[in-house]
Amino acid sequence: MIHVMDGVRPSVRRQQTIVLSQPKPAVAALSPQPRAYTVGMDGIRRPVMPTPREAVVNMQAAAMEATPVWQMPSLRLPQIAWKRPAIAFGLVATALVASTVMVGALTTPSNSTARASERSAPAPNAAVKPAAAAAVVPTPQRTGLQQLLDTFTAANADKFGIVVKNMTTGETASINPDRQITSASLYKLFVAQRIYQQIDLGQLTYGKAAGGDTGRNIDGCLTVMINVSDNACGRALGTILGWGAQDQALGVEGYKQTSLADPQRTSAGDVATLLTRLYSGTLVSASSSDKFLGLLKDQRVNNRLPVGLPAGTVIAHKTGDLDGVVHDAGIVYGPKTNYLVVVTSGPWNSPGNAPAMFADLSSQLWNHFEN
């Protein structure tokens, strides 16, 4: 009899010895035993839970008899079996190892599975490409003014030097701007510039005779040299300057492809630089600029760029023709903007066909800037 704090005598568990047969591991005489109970301070009768060693014995018996453990009755520890501590320790260790291996197998993925998962999973922050990403992205196409010039010169790019510039916005496009070519009568633009500069400096006057059997003074020769491209006055004024003697000064001023030495040469880029400075008032004095632009606006050779412009459009320009080369260069004054056009071309086998090409380009440029 056991005395407890609540005064109730709990029953004492009976013991039964299990005899293990050595030849064939089996549980001998496993018969149901009454469960042991205890009564707590609250007066409730509860079964006594088996000890760990009793649980191990139950597991062994269940394995041998193929009887589920939860259907086995509570057993007392065999007094004979547990007299050998090594056997008891081995049974407990076996159960612990088995349970550890099973839990690890259920919770830990294999190394091969983990590596495969790592290979298939995208890297952190890596962009995952959708299936539709295989579509080819179209290459951006050049548009606007430069595309216009590229298309125009596609069949004869090696024969053109072109510079086009919006004088209001500064938009510029070009084809071979530094291509040096025989200047033909475009040299007269550079002669006029040097003459006006010397007049501004007081080294020349408009009333001085131009010489060269022209019968004109410098003012008269400037006029016909520009508006009707008179060659006699061009030669006379070039002689006053000294022709090639002006090349060093022209080079210092940025006209790298221009020479007044025989044969005269220039480029679309150099002509564009001269006209840009004239338009902005930085080439010569204000009074000389007005005279120079006035002569260019009074141009009488108008079979190229002007043909592609609406009637009445003002263009200050100068042409050139010599040995198969055909040029036209000037500033167009439109209702929306003013723009510069310089076209040098050739040499052509049939230069007579070139003016129509100039007119076509002029029309396209007008539509680009004004429509």
C-alpha cells in the first residue's frame, strides 16, 4: 500500500517476466496484463505511462509478432533480459539510430537533387526571358534630314559633296563634306570675301579700277563676278589678291580644303562655312555683308536649286561649272525657316543631266523644312 497526498491508495502494477527464446527471437507468453493506474490530486484515475525501456520491449515484441505496437498491452520489464546492461543499451541505441536515419531521409533532399535544383533555378536578380523573347528586334532606321541625303545620293555617293543646315535650329546633315574638288566658279565666293575684307580694312576701295581689260572698277567687277559669274572680272580681282598668296590666310580662317592657286579647289564643307559666316554677319563688316548677300540674291544663273523651289522664293546662291563638275550653293529664305544648301558634284560624263538632280534635291529639302 502506498500513501499519497490526496489519501487515495493507488493500485500497484503487477509484474510479469518475459522469457526470450535464444534459437528463435520471439516473445514468450505475451498475455494481456491489467493496466496500472494512479489517482491524482484532482481525484481522476489515469493510466500509468510505460517507461522508455518498456516502450522498447513493446516495439521488439510488435516487430516479432507483426502486431501493431498501439494494440500491445502494457508490459513490465523482464527481470531476466535487463540483467545484462549491454543488451539493453544495444536495443535502445538501435531504435534511436533507426529513427534518426528515417527522419533525415524524409527531411533532407539528396545532393544530386539539390544540385539539379540549383542548376534549374534562376540566379538571384537574373532576368527570366519569356518564350516570346526570341522575336527579332528591328534595327532602328535613320530618319529625317540625313536619311533624305543618304537616299538621294545612294546611286552616286562618290560624286557628291553636300552640306545642308537649318539656320534656325542648327539641324545639319552632310555627304562627303570634306571631299576636295575643282571649285569651278565657286572660287569667286572666296575672292569676293578677300576683296570685301580688304575694303573693310581700307586697303582697297570700290572705285579702284579692277584692270584686266574689264573696263570696270572693283565694285562693278564684284557685281558681275557674282550675279552672272563673269570670268574676266573673276580673273581681274584674283590677280589683285595674288591668287595662291591668299591660301595661308584662308587656311588660318578654317578653309582647309580651299586653294586659290591654279587649279582652284574647295569642298562643300568650306563653302558651307563661308556662307554660314556671311549669314550670321561674322564674315565681313555689316555693310559688306549686305552688299555680298544682295549680289547672291540677284543671281541670274538659276537652273539648279531654284528650280525645285516655289515661285518667288528668295535664294542667295552661286553656281559653278567646269570640266564636268556642276555646283550650286546658297541660302534659301523660307516662310518657316531659312536653310543652307551646298552641293558640289562630279565629274560627270554627261554634266547636262546634273541640274535636274539638283532641282529634285531642292524640292525634297523644301518639303522637309517647310511642309
